Amino acid sequence: MSVTSIDQVLAQMRVLRAEAAGNPELAAPASDQVSFSNMLKQSIDSVNDAQVKAAEMKTSFELGQGDLNLAEVMIAAQKSSVSFEAMVQVRNKLIDAYKEVMNMPI
């Protein structure tokens, strides 16, 4: 997950908090709002792309194809691993938030 994606998620959360608190003047204009589901899908897609790229680089390096060195392959593998772990943590937080909302009295 990139820094810009995290910033977008935080901005969306701030807008939702302002709307929930009844402060629409603090919320961003409708033209600047980004769909949370689209942003989440883009983040998942970028993690998937990083994993696919790392897997392709590993296979290419193992077969001796291309102009890859071990450092490039290992860096790509670590990037995909870190982005996947970050995505898992985001998922866990979303599940916790969902459970908390579901346990709220009506």
C-alpha cells in the first residue's frame, strides 16, 4: 500500500467523521470525494500486482532469463511481502470496526 493510498484513506475517514459529527462544512466538497470501495480495490490490485511481479522476477531469475540480479529480485519480494502484510492489517482493522458497529445498540 503506497503512502498516497494511505493518505487518501485517512482523508476519506476524516470526511466521514465530519459528516457523522454533523459538521458538513468540514467535509470535502462532493467533487473531491473518492469512493472508499474504489480506493480499497485499487489498493488490493496494487498489492496483487506487486506479488505477481515478484513471482515473475523470481521465476525469471531462477531460469536465468533476463538481466536480473539477486538484489533486485529480493527487493521486489520484500516489497510484495510488506505490502501484503499491510493489507492484512488493514483488513483486520476493518473487521474489528465492523464488529464494533454491529455490537452497537440501536
